[in-house]
Amino acid sequence: MILNNRIKVGVLTSSRADYGIYKSLLSLFFNDDRVELHLIVFGMHLQKKHGETIKEIISDNYFDRIHKVYGMPFDDSKFDISMGYGDLVKCFSDFWDKNTFEIVFALGDRFEMSAAVQAGLPYELKIAHIHGGELSLGSIDNIYRDQISFASKIHFTSTLEASKRLKKILINKKHVYNVGSLSIDELDLNKLPNWEKVCESYNIPNKPFILITFHPETIDSQNNKYFIKEIYQSLSKLSEIVHLVITQANADNYGNIYNENNLRLKKDHPKNISLVNSFGKENYFSAINNSIFLLGNTSSGIIEAASFKKFFLNIGNRQNGRVRSNNTFDIPFDKNEILNMSKIILNKPEYKGVNKYKSNNSAIRIINKTLSFIKKQ
């Protein structure tokens, strides 16, 4: 609905990860006189155990209105996530029944984002999907991502390969645009938060470190208990060589046992390991920039690390299928391989290659294509 000659734009955000990616786009939308910007906040943002990151959103203060939608499960069993998906569909059914938008943005591939979008199908929402067309074969999120894409009217991909795949699976292939990764749009390493101040805020010793994030593998998820043992043993040994900064896992099936494992590592090696619940985008980027390299199975190692000249040691199958730059090394969940490859990367110079996800003016291109699309509807 266009009110007072302004286009009403809704943006769905469920986690610290997607909100950080959106930021450059949100800033431009808020300062565009043609747009009335509404942020639709749900999921992990509203949960205390995930840092209640809605506080960061409120402090940013560049939205015409913030909406809260509850319904996220508090536990991470298969049953809880399945029931939580249904609860989110119910809550968003009520929300879409009471709120209309000219366009609604959805980003990525998480189950709660899929639930929000699926609830909107009867309301014929015009969904703009960011980061569609990618593959992450070790995660059920791969299915959620495609579900969102099938429900969307316009698509903004991060690589040419993702655009090609999306066009193969979509019936309407007209509005698919490769704009690069929004998260590294106009990245300026000189404007990142001062690392010494970040260290003070999170009680991290200011010394060389490896930045680590592990999320569960949600395909063949019964293997996660084995993976936890390999992580614990390899990181315990690695912490004797170099300091480790570990960030907590997302709210996926088996996410709690990964977070409990992180707490155990911190308890057993208090001087050698720092544990952070949520950095937020700017502080996290400062952490990447000041790290020796990244280790784990997070997509940021593949999509963003290369722009910071950092290598990424990718463990397991969660990110299988994603386009890789030459900064990524892939190994299985094996304590000896993790430790041996980490020692090799510790002695490497910084990464000198390109980032395949990098493009110029991603946010501006998304806005221009979106407003042009709306005018033609």
C-alpha cells in the first residue's frame, strides 16, 4: 500500500546474522523519501538466550516502525522446531491479516524466515528474496531457502552461479538479479570498531586469536554428537597453541549441545578461550579483521572472510554446495585433521585472492530494481 506517496516496505529479520547483512540496505531505505520503512522483528531477536538482539535494532533508530512477532521455539529438538514452525505460521497469519505492504524483504534460509513467508501465501505478498539460489547441502536450510524463493516475486542473488541455479528451478525467471553479497557492500576496513575497545567490551585478551563458529549439521543430524567430541578435543589442543574466540550457535536442531560444548571448553580452558554470545555485525567484522583466520562451518567464512584477506578452515558438510573463493579449505570433522590444518594455516601469509561474492553498490542496485518492480505492478 502506498501512503502519502511513500511506498510501504516491510523487512523481515529473525536473527543477528540477517540483520547485520541488511544494514546498508536499511540505511538507504530509511533515508529515501519515497519509502516508509517497517522492520518486522521475530525469532532469535526476541529471545534472551540469544542476546535479545532487538536492543541493537532499537538503538540503531532508523525505522519508521518496528513490529514484533512472537512464536519462536525456545528449545531445539526436532519436535520443538516443527511445532515452532507451526506456531510462527499462526502468529504471522495474524500479522499479515492486519498489516499490508507494497513489498516485503526476506533474507536467507532459516526455518523461521520460511514460516513467515509461507504464512503470507494466501495474502499474495510480494516477497523480495535475498541470497536465494545458493546451496548448503549439509543443512535442511537448503530446503527452506528454496521454499522462500518459490514464494518470492523478485530475487537478489550473491553470485552468478546462484542466479543460474535459481533460473533453472523457478517458473517465473524474469526478476532474478545478481547483485553480490549485501553484507560486504561498501566494506571499509578503516571504519570498523577499534579492536582494543571491542576486547574490553567482551572481556577478550588482546592477543592473536582464531575466530570460531560452529553450527549443527541438520542433515543426518544424529552425527552431531560425534562432531561435538571432535570439536572439543581439537579445540582443547588448539587452545594450547593460540587463543580462541568462539561465538555461539544459531537456534537450529542440536544447537544447544554446541553451545553447551562451547561453555565446557570455556570452563576447562578459561585463560585460552573467550566465548561471545553475539558480537553484532560491526564488532564481528572487527573480530574477523583482527583474527589470524576463521574456523568452523559458518557461511561468513565462505561469503565474507575473503574480503578481510583471511583464510577459512571449513569443517564438515554444512556448507557443501556454496561457491568458494580460494581462501577456503574443506576438511571433515576429525580432530587430527582440524589440528594439523590449523597449524598449517597459522603459518600462512594473509590471503591475497579475490572474493567471488563481492560486487559494487549492491544495496543501491537492490533499491533501484525493487522500486522499478513496484511501479510496474
